[in-house]
Amino acid sequence: MQGRGFLFILLFLASQEYSVHAALCARRSLSEDSARAGMLIEVAISLSLGDTSPSAFILVETLPEGLQFQHATWNGNSFAPSIRDGQTVKWFFGPGGKAVSEGILAYQASVLTGSSEKVFFAGYAQLSGTQAVPVIGERVLWLNPFVCAAPEFTPCSGTVFEEELQINIHSEAVANGEIFLCFGEPEFWDDWQCYDGTFAIQHSQELHAEIWFDDGSASLTAHAEYLRRGTCELQLRRGWNLLGLPFELSPEELRKLQDMALFDPQNETFRFDAKSNRCGKVFWFFSSIDRQLPLTGIEPFHRGVPVSRKAGWEAVTVSGLDAECIQESMQPFWTWEQNRYQLAQQLTPGKGYWRFQQP
């Protein structure tokens, strides 16, 4: 029994030490991810002590070579550390028995070196009688990084094409890295893909490209926009037709519509305004005979049916120059055919549709 009791006490004391150890958390953040000689870097270390209020503990930061400590504050008040060997900085929290609360330690360091290199911060916090807890969070800083020019697109940004365009990306600096490509605006890591040679695009497209190097650095970002010009033939039946613009119209193309009998349900007017050439416009068009009306325009970057943003009935159309867009959602779309509303099985550029969004 005595042996079991002694073991229980040891386990209890160990669990208490682990509890205090686990409660202490120090997280570092850097004001910059790269800096040049003469700049000041601001470092913030957020200290969380959990439910404990220790009377004292220490925090140690080892500054990378090439940085020189300048000044520090604790919760906004000046807080001087002990400095050893010029790079090891130690702060003593709560001397004299005063309880320590959580807060933010912030300090500045100036960049002295002119060489280009990747450096690392290291640090730890320690309560009395416990193991040291490493400072987590950001720790990598590029000093005087080499700025690599962005790769180049061929043909140049702004090129207008029809049906298909061959795209090439090249750079003189690619020997020490790889070119990565992104279609559209990059939001996530998975948006990027390795460029492996000339490729073709069939629609208006926004592109980004960078060179990624083995040391973790990257070039400046190249941006290009390519615009597809195409024609859509509006199929007009005798009587009223519900139509939609799948692309942007030029002023010359817009004049084909301005002198004709039409009604804009979105603005409840019988004439287009100055913005009526915009892609996605839906309108009623009256024709005295069956015929076709060809329109030429520039395809937008975003194709398909827009996401519903309001409750109730909404007039929509397909954006882009795809031959037809098969309805993928369970939401019904209604179109005007043979002088009556009918449920659409497929969504076609050039036609207008009504859909209803539940509140």
C-alpha cells in the first residue's frame, strides 16, 4: 500500500507539472517576411498562461546573425532584457513575487547585414521547476532577398483571339527553379500547377505565373489577360422573345438593339441605358418575323449562370460562348417558348431564363 501511495504521489506531481507546462504558450509573429539592410523588424510574442498566474518565468529569444536588438515593450510598457553575446536576449517576468498576467512582448531589431540569406528565430519560455516551452509561430526571415523578375507570357496580355490561343511562359531565370501557373485569381495553394510547356485556351482567361526556387523563394508575379471574341446568333421567333447577352457588346453592336422594340425587366424600362451592353443582361425583344440576329462580343472571365443572391424571381442568362450549358442543379429554370413559359432542359447562351429563389 505504501508503494502504491508513493507512486500515486509521483504521478500526481508529474501531472501537475505537465498541466502548468501545457498551460504556457508563446507564439511569435513577424512584421515582415523579408527585409533589407537598414530596416527595422518588429517581433511580437503572444504569451498565454492559461489558468495559472505564476510569480515568475523567463523568456529567451536568440536573434539571427545580422540582426541587432533595439527596444522591447511588455503590454505597451518599456521592458528591458538582459543581452548576452549580442544575440541571446532574456526577459525576466514577475521578479519580486508579483503575479504575471498574459500579454504581448514586442521588440524591434535592425538589419545590419547586406548579404542575401534565410535566417531563423529561436526562443523558449520557462516557468520555475518545469521544462522549457519553445516559442512557436513564424520564425523564418529573408534578409536582402534576391528579387527575380516575373516570367513573361507570349502572346502579351490583352491579346484578343477567336476559338483558340496558344500560350507560352518563359524566363531566363528558370534554370534554377520551376514556373508555376494559376488560372484565375489564386486563393489557395492548390490553385497553382507546374507549367510543363505551351498550352491552349479556348475561352477568355486570366492567368498568373511565378518562378519557385528550391530555397523557398519566388519571383515576382506575372499577370496576363486574354479575351475571346465570338458571335452568338439570337434565335428570334415571331412575337416576344426572352433573350440574354452572353458577352460584352461593343458600341457598334449595341446600336443593333437600341432602335428595336425591347423591354428590360431588370430595370423595368423599354430602352437600354449606358450599361446595357454588359454581359448577363436579360431583356424582352419583339420581332415581327422569325429570324436570326447575330451579335459579336467579348467573352467574360467568369462563365455560366450567376449565383442567386436574392429571394424571389430573377431573370438570368448564361455567360460565355459554350454551345450550351446543361443544367446541373435541381433548381428549375423557366424560359419563353411558343408564346408560353416552359421548363428549360438545357441553358443556352443568348436565351433568357427565370428562376425562383426561396427566402
